[in-house]
Amino acid sequence: MKKTVFVLVALFASAHLLMAQTQAKADSPLPVKYEELTAPDFVKAVEKSGGVCIIPLGIMEKHGPHMPLGTDLIAARNLAVNAARTEYAVVFPEYYFGQINEARHQPGTIAYSPELTWKLLQETCNELARNGFSKIVLVNGHGGNNDFLHYFVFCQNAEPHPYQLYLYEPQIPDSEMEQAEKLVKSKVEEMHAGERETSEMLAIRPDLVKLEAVKTESGDDQARMNNLPDFFTALWWYARFPNHYAGDAQYANAQLGKLLIDIQVKHLAKALRQVKDDTTLKKLQEQYQKESANPLKVK
């Protein structure tokens, strides 16, 4: 009899534990990372996100002698994931297909052709729309993508699309940056792998930063095309910063990095809410496509 009771108690406990685990799993929050969602959860995620998916864009390029090749990729996705956990959105996997022809002379650079770079982004947007996302947010972590992305967004007007595309370009007030900027010590122009960017990586992945290597290369402006002040050329970056390092990272520290990241996460989360609430872009997009299809009938 005692043995029977023991077995029944054990079975009851096991069933109770299984039910508790199942309930806990059901109550657990949906992952924000696209690749971590199951197919059934994906459907829920599209609905919960309000149809918003973030594509964090990085690149594979040299970041001075001290930073990982995927710095922009790591930082952009870290920003997107943390903001999406505050204001729920789905974050697309690591996206490193961008414009980086200015760094082909440096080891580790992956520079796809302009045609492929364009097509990959367009088809990614198309596929996201096919899977139910109506609002796509581009969060760019690589300066070399800026002109490409502006042109890409403009060209969405060339034909109708079942989604709205938003290129995130944060306008963070100086007042919000004051506390962080007080910690900045370098005095030289910082454009790539400098004190701020290195500090952010120290806060995200300190194991990938080699500060002892900072002084092995110069991050100074070489000013090799100052004879052409009124012109833009394909080699403007190479002429100024051939080491693919622009700044002085020796003062980088995780405290500064965390402050900068926290400010950016808060700002992006607020922007995601604006995107969710936005109905204007869709209306204008539909109106524009209708009028552009037959401009002679526009009143």
C-alpha cells in the first residue's frame, strides 16, 4: 500500500512539475530576436510588434588595430535588441551586407558588389513584408552606409511596396548627452574606432577589445587631399584615414560606453513607439503611388 501511495505521489508531483514548466513557458515573454522565435511564436510576435521589424545594419571592416571587425554589427544589434525589449519589436539577425568599398585595402573587409548589396536589402524587405511585417526600421551602425541607405530609401518611391520603410537617424538633444560627454578625454576628431565607439564596445564585449594595441597605429587625419577642398571623391576617406582608424581610443572606458548605450537605447525605444503609432506615412505612400501612376489626372 505504501509503495502504491509513493508511486501516486511521485506521478502527481511529476505531472504538477510538467504543468508548471508548461505554464512558465507559456507566460515567458516572446523573444525579440527573429532567429529565436518558433514558427507559432513568430505569428504572435508579428502581432505583438505591431508589424514592426528592425534591421540593424553593420559591416565587416577594420576598426583600428584594437577593435573587432564586426564592431558596427555588434553595436547596432545590441542597440536594437535592448530597445526592442523595452518597446517590443522583432530584430532581424546580424546583417553585414553594406557599402564598404573604402576599406578593401584592409584585412578582413567583406565588400560585396553594389548590385548584390542593393538586391539583398530589397529582397530582405520584400520577404519581411511577405511574412507580415508592415513597418521596417533600418538601424544603421556603419557610417559608410549613410549615402547608400538614403538613396535606397528614396528609390522605394519607384514602385509600390506593401510596407513602410523608416531609416532611423536619431536627433539626440545635447542636454541628454552632457553627462556622457563630460567623461570624454580625447581632443582629436573622432570618426571611427575612437574613444566613444571603443568605450561602447568595452561595455558590450570587453573581451574583444585590445586597448594595448591602440598606439600601434595612428588615428590622425593624414589630410592628403586638402588641395581639393571643393570636391568629393571616392578616395576621400582613404586620403584622410588610411589606417581605417579616426580618433584616439586610449582613454576609452566602459563607464562612458554604458552611458552612451543607455541614452541610445532609450531614444530608439521612444522612436519605435512613434513608428507603431504612425499612420501618416502609409496614407501618404498610397496617395503618392496613386498620383504618380497617372499624374495627368491629379487635381
